[in-house]
Amino acid sequence: MYLPAHFEPPDTGALHALMREHPLAALVTSGADGLTADHVPFELDGAAGAPGRLLGHVARANPLWRQASGTPVLAIFSGPQAYISPSWYPSKALTHKVVPTWNYAVVHAHGRLRAVDDTPWLQALVQRLTRHHEAAQTVPWAVSDAPEDYVQQMLRAIVGIEIEITRLVGKFKLSQNRSEADRRGVAAGLRDGQGSARELAATMDAPLTPAITPAITPPIDPP
């Protein structure tokens, strides 16, 4: 991934925060048929400062887990993203030397994949994932709400996967290469949007890296 220094997140904690907030990752593997991407919600197990590991599960019918013995993989976690209009830059009125771009935050987790075909391990994982993602519900659903024989039937239909993370790379492209006035203009424009745009504005309101001086702001702002 192309990563200019001014778009690099400050520490592992910022990367882990995005991964926990946006747990559905595109898991990229390479096999006999070439590259494949599976979309898997992961639980991140990571101490402060350490890369950590990812825990998840896939359908037993998915061939992914059968080729998981130490296979190198890449899990891509996508955070908020949105189109950036040149009209949001105050500098547009001064020079008109502005172009559209796209702001976003992503994390690439590199590691090695292994399968975990173990029912108690899977049941514990499913229970943790359920508690976490049901926490916001008025009446949270629990695994124990389903009949035990049905739960066991469902567990037999999945296989656990674990990724020991060997390297984390993040890119938080939040207009750090623009002046502070332009950054504020972008954040204001995003706040008038919806969904991911507003989330991106909130991220920009608490910038992770400082803006650079306008004198070296590039005229082209590619992703």
C-alpha cells in the first residue's frame, strides 16, 4: 500500500481501534485459482503495543480453512470513507488550484492463518462475538436463547480460523496534506453528509497527525 508519511497513523492503538470499530475484514488469500477474498467479522485479541491476533470462523463448506496451515494472508479492515469536493477548500477561492479526492482510513493486517476445528473453542468465540455485537440492543440476544441441540448443529457447520498478526500497516488519509483551514472546510462539508461521511468528519475533528504547511500542499491529491 502506498503510504506517504503524513498519512501514517501514530501507533498500534489507533490501528486496533479501527479494527474493533469496523470488524468485518476482507481476508485475502492466494491458492491454486489465484487470489480470493472472503469477508469475515473478526475478534481482535491484542495487548497494547502488540500486533495481536484475529479470531473468526467460516462455513465448513468454505475451502479456505482446509488450506490454512500457516498460509500467509492479508486482512483488510476498512474504516470511514467519503468523496472530498474541492468546493470545501477555502483555498479554492484564492487559487482555484484544487482537485477532488477521497479520504479514508484502512488497516492491513498481515499474518499466517490456521484452522481451529474445536467445538468448545468455537462456542466460546461465538458467545463472545454475540455478547459484543448484541450489547447495543434493548433486549440482547444470547446464544443460550436458542435450543442447545440447534446450537450444536450450527457449530458443526462452521470452522474456526485464527491469524497471528505479523505486521500491521494503516493509512488514515484525512487531508493532513492540506492547510488547517482546508481541513476544517473538509470536516464541515462531511458533517453535512450522512453515514460514513459524518463518521469521517468525527475522525477529522480529532486529527491523528498534524496538517502540513500550505506552501508544500501538492496540487494533485491522489488516493
